[in-house]
Amino acid sequence: MTWEALKLAGQNPLAEKVSRKLKRDELLISSFAGTRLRMELDRVPLWRENHVEIRQLVEDFARYPYLPRLADPSALIGAIRDGLALFSWVQDAF
């Protein structure tokens, strides 16, 4: 793990500046595609047996620093919906 200093500018409150900067640099993700979720599930062994509960995925994305930082659980729910909407969801999503 490496730490990186980020420069922030502007008059907005600190939390707002940090959030905007992290989202712009894709270090905090508020919208997540189903295909990207599949890539993360394949890259890191998150599956428990043949399935993984959504609650467990939310905890995993919040806990493990090697997974993308999601702004909130709705980003993960959106990725699941996006993946299931794909015609090729079995191959491209989950």
C-alpha cells in the first residue's frame, strides 16, 4: 500500500473538495458498471463457494484496500442492476 498526497484548491468545505477530487481521479466511485464488477470479482477471489451475498460484497469493498472505494452501497447495487440488464450477463457480468 502506498500513500499519495493530493493537492486541493478552492473555497468549498474540505469534505466536499476531497470527495470531488477522489471522484475525478476515480479513487472514489459513485457509479460502477456491471462489467467492472465482474472484473473485480474475477481479479480478487471474493466468491464464497458458488455465490457471494450482496451484504458481504458491500463489506468487502469497504474493508479491503485493493478493491475500489465505493462512495456508498448504492454504487454496488447499481453495478448489479447494470450487469443483470446486459443481454450477455452470464459472460460479461455474473
